[in-house]
Amino acid sequence: MAGFHLHLIVDFQYLYHRHIYSILAGKKTRLSCIKDGVEIDTTRIYYPLKDLESFRKYWASRDKEVTVSVCFDSKSQRKDNDEEYKSNRPNRFDNEDFRAIETIKEILTTAGYNIYKEDGKEADDLIADLIRRYENDFDFTVIYTPDSDLMCYLSDKVGIMRYKVGNKGKKGDFGSSHTPISINNFAEYMSNELKCDMRFNTMILYKALCGDKSDVIKGVKGFGPKAFDKFIAHLETKETDFASLKDINKVRELLLNEKAYLGEDAVEQALYALSLIKSVDVEVTAKRPVKADSRETREKAYMPYLMKSLVDQV
């Protein structure tokens, strides 16, 4: 549809991670170029950028005006507050990785994309703030991310392409590893994944009570999917507006009001888990996303590194 303006938001970190281990294992072709008389290994630079450009190309080829925003991780303040938070994720980045990521940021800036990074904030924090501030500035927003946290922002104007290792599917524009999630299939998709009765929008409530293994957030001791189902049934008898629970303050209020059902100790544990859940209750300074990329800007960004194939993805 001509005139349709789409905001494409990409959590960059997973694009880098999904390639780095196969690169280190020698499973990807090594790439390099000569820049300013010095040979540069571009292997760690090219593959994440190729993914990003494939996303943009998909939407642009469907007669959409695409504004691209790329969000980068910084060390999270949550890690300082809780030593177990994300303790299951080894830090294997070395100086070459940090140099590659800085180069990628420079390339994407030259290409005209919106770049976001802020001290103490994770990419999900930045993405959430972009949605809160600018959702209504676009006809639709698509988020590329591996995390389920951001599903609390699904709406009739926001969808998610969720990356998950091991996803199977037909080969296509997005590859078999991304699943489109919308308000229409959220409940079925997450109910199958979490083995419980997920309602739209109870993701934050679920993680506060049941925890989040991927981020090492414990939740309430002994509270699992079956207990969550019983709690949802209990809330149904009270005609709870589940959709309102996208607001972390509404979740906090609900938990405090349910001390009689859950018990004071369980509510205390859930509230602590709630304080660690990312992508919610965070405000950052985010400039308004604008479309400033073109074939010319991409050529200026990619050609010094001999990445002609990325320029041609228009």
C-alpha cells in the first residue's frame, strides 16, 4: 500500500550473537578489505549487517516507506542490583568484537539509520521507550528481537518478529528462525511455549510469578505454569482486564491486591522479580526516529568495506 510508513526496530545484539560463534568455529567464510592501506577483517561486521539489510529489503519491497532504528546494549543497571541476573550468559566478547560493533555503529550511522545506545540500558529498554513515545507516528511498527518481554507492547500498530534458535519453518524472506507475533496469535503462541493459559496481555504478570529462566529471574518459589493457570482462573472470576496488565504499575497493583490469594511472602518475591523485568517502567532519552537512508547513503557506508551486495539490497 503506497504511503504506508513502517517503523522497523532491530535489537542488534542478537544479530551479532547469532553469527559470532559460527565465525569463531570457522563455519563462515572469512571476509576482509583494504581500507586506508590497512587490511580489515570484516567477517564479524558483514553477517549481522546482511541480516539487517534483509529485514529492510523485505518491507521496502512491499511498497512501504521504512524507517530503520537499531538499538544496542549497554551494561544493564539490573546486573549491578542482582548478581544472578543473566548470570547464565557468558561474556565471550573480546576487543575484536567491541571494535567490530563500533565499526558497525559507524557504518549504520553513515547509512542513515537511527542508532540508539545509552549507558545502563539494554536494547529492550530503548525499544520499549521508542514504542511508548513514537508508536502513533507510524502506520505500523515491527520489532526484531529474541526476547518475549517486549510482547507486552503488542497492539494493532505493533508486531514482533521473534527470533528463536531452532525454529523450524519454510524458507522465506525472514528465514525459518523468525516467527511473526501479533495480538491475534500471541495467546496461542505463548501458551504453547510456556505450557499454560496465557492471555493477552499477561506476559509481565507471568514472569513476575513464574520467573524467567533466560534472564535468571526466579519469580515466586514453587510457582509454575499450573499455579499460574489457577491464578488466571481466579482473576477471571473477578473480571480482571488482562489487557491492562501491559502496564507494570497495573501488575504491581494487582499483586498487592492479591495478597490474600497469593500470600504476603509470594507477593514480596513477585514484586522483586518485577523490579528485574526489563523493557518496562524505564524512560530513556530517545530522539525521534526519522528516515534518512537511501541507496546513496548505503553506498557511502558499505562500499569502503567492499559490501556491494548490501548496497544492492534495495
